[in-house]
Amino acid sequence: KRARLFLAKDVLTTRFTLAGGELTIAGGSDVSDGTSTIAATVTGEPEMSWVLDASYAANAVSAISRSSVWIGLNGHNQTVVFRPEKTATQTHVVMPMTKGAN
């Protein structure tokens, strides 16, 4: 949730990059851009990157009241699932944007 700044209304896309046990979230707009890197517990593929519509990602993260968020995905260009924890029934699904997205 620390990266909400990069999910703001004027940000069109947000890139998530998972590498080396860290999740980097980057976003930009006509006015500014920035990144935030946070520690991540990873199960499965240790490195990958995906782009989401910033407003959809913001809606999913904002709906979760916990301080941490479980993110599940099966690979590039697959749906991304946001939950308060892996076993939670509260589920938010976001489709990724194509690699050509800005």
C-alpha cells in the first residue's frame, strides 16, 4: 500500500517488477514519475514484470484494509489477483495491459 502514490488518478499505467525478493512499483504521468521498492516474499517464478491500468490496481489495493497485500499471477499477460492474504475469500482481479502500453 506504500506505493499508492503510483496508483494516483493522473497515472495511466503502473509497472510491477519482481526481482531479487523485491517488488518495484513504478508509475508516471505528464507531471511526474517515481518508483517504490518493497521487500516481497516470493513463491514460484522469482523474476517477472507486468503492467496494469493504474486506476484498476488502485481500486483493488484500496479495497483491502490490511497493511500488506497478496498478489497472485500465473505468468505474463495473465490476470493478476489481489487479496488481503493468500487464503482470503475477498478477491480483486485485474487484467494486465499489453507490453506495448505506455
